[in-house]
Amino acid sequence: SLEIQTPWARSSDTTPRACGYFTVANRSGEADRLVSATSPIARCVAICGIKVVGGNIRMRILKDGLRLPGETTITLRPRGYHLYFIGARQGLKAGAKVPVTLTFEKAGVRTLEFDVRAPGPVAKETLVEGVKS
């Protein structure tokens, strides 16, 4: 019932910080939730959201995970929902692959390889293959 598309990651060009992104489509009429994520490249992986207030940007960890209403598509992207690789053991290099395991409340466990991209633009410029967020 869940389709995951375009998993990708990128790191900061100056630190070993890294984030992961993807599009998830819940084709079921029933809500689900991304409850956790793990990766061997990091001490832990947080599911985060960004809130823009005026000129300030605040990142917050979604302690209860990311809700996925039924019949909905959500795109995780820079300056939006994303996975934050906390304690990344090294900077990511463009062209590499990062294994990530996602755990959903109802759909269970999915292990994916995220393609690593070079640091780049944020917001609208990150939309890929006609996918709107």
C-alpha cells in the first residue's frame, strides 16, 4: 500500500551532517505513519520537519513520527520533512549509496538505498521528475 520513490541523500559541503529525502505515496484508504529510520552511517536517524517563521527556520524532531494519511503523497525534501542522520560517521560523497531502513506503523519495514547527491539548492529547485511536494 506504500510506494517509495526517488530516495536520495546529501551532505553539507563543510561538515559530516547529512539528510535523506524521498517521496512516499500511501495508496491505501487507511492512514499509516513512518515511526523510525536507521542507517549504519549514523548513530541515529531522526524524522524531522522544518517550520519557517518570518525569516527564521526551525527544525523539530517529530517524536511521534510522520503521519501518512490515506490516499496521500508526501515528499520529504530540503526545508521540509526529512531524515536527519545524527552523528554521521563521515561526510557523504556524491555518487555513493546509503542504506536506510524505514519502519512504518502498518506497512512494516522497508530497506532502501539512497543515492547521494552533491550539496545544492533547496525548496522548489529540489523537485524531481515532475513530483510536487
